[in-house]
Amino acid sequence: MTYVVTDNCVRCKYTDCVEVCPVDCFYEGENFLVIHPDECIDCGVCEPECPAEAIKPDTEPGLDKWLKVNAEFAQIWPNITIKKDPMEGAKELDGEEGKYEKYFSPEPGKGD
């Protein structure tokens, strides 16, 4: 099992989760975070820290897409371990459906 970041992170990008991760397995895109599935130790401390409730265990049904997205972009985006401010408009977009299809950017973030 691993944890994955899902749709509600897109264009919110709260980073509360990265501070608590004991193995630094978060990677930063321009408007999304991902978890490297091979680095995640399945401790689960990140899940309750996410204000957008965008982190889920990959054992939940229907998360195959997110496991692939997390694995792909964790290979190419920079590592992030320090909390940053959420994106502008994060509260307004929290809970909007289909954010990945509407807003996702494959561009890397800045990392630490």
C-alpha cells in the first residue's frame, strides 16, 4: 500500500503534508503535489494533515489513475519538504470536481 494525492489538490496545493512526511516522498508540480509510491512507507501521517482531504490510501476503490499520476510525476518533479503557502484561490477551488482535467499542469514546481 501507498498513499496518493488526488484531484482536490490541483490548484490548491496545500503543503501541510510535506512537513510531516518522515521520508520526504512528496514532489512538487506547478499546481499539484504527488507522492512517490516507491518511497512512501505507508505511515499515513500525511493524510489527516491535508486540508483539502486530497490524500488517500491506494487501497480505496477507483484510485488506479492517481497511483499512475503520482508515480509518473514523482520521477520528474523536484522534491518538496518545506511547507509553503497554498495557491491563490485554494479555498474557493476546494471541492470542485474534475480539477485535474480542467487545470492540471505537468510543469514542475520549484521544490525546496
